Amino acid sequence: MSAQKDLNLGDFEKILKAEKKRVEKNIEAIKTEVETIAFEDEIDDVVDMAELQIDNMTDQTLLHKLEAESVEIDAALERIKSGSYGICQKSGKQIPLERLKANPYARTINI
């Protein structure tokens, strides 16, 4: 299993690194917001408390999603290094260029 010959791996590496920076920035912003919510001590109203709990759950969900996305980006960068980028991990066939453009860290042909 080797990388697709018609891919410009440098372009995909740049795209993935830019995505990684974006994801890391969003993770830090959400962590800051979660910490802020955790230290809210002037809540006198049950409705306010409920809203904060909902905000916290939403932030936690987003944080988990972003952390999973970061792991996928790292894995794609490793596939570039190892020479297996653009190859479906299930079938061993080339992942279509259009799919990689839409999702540069795709592991498989199928969505």
C-alpha cells in the first residue's frame, strides 16, 4: 500500500496543518469558556443555573468533537509521512481526490 502518485502531498500537508491550528485554537477557546463557567458563583436563579449547565454540556460536546478531529488530523499527517496517505484503510484502493479535498483526513473511500 503506497500513496497516490497524483496527489500533491505538500498541499495536503499545508491544509492539514492549517486545520490543526484552527482546531487547536477552538479547543483553547472552549476550554477557557468551560473554566469560566466552572467559576461562576453569582448564580441566584434556577433558570440561570440551567442555562449554564446547558452551555457547559454543549461546550463539552464540542470539545470532544474537536479533540477527535485533532487526532484524525494527526493520523493523516502520519499517513503522509509513512507514504500511505490517500489510500483507503479498508480496501487499499485510492481515495478519490474530490473526497480528500472535502475531507483531507479521510481514512476510507466511503463517507
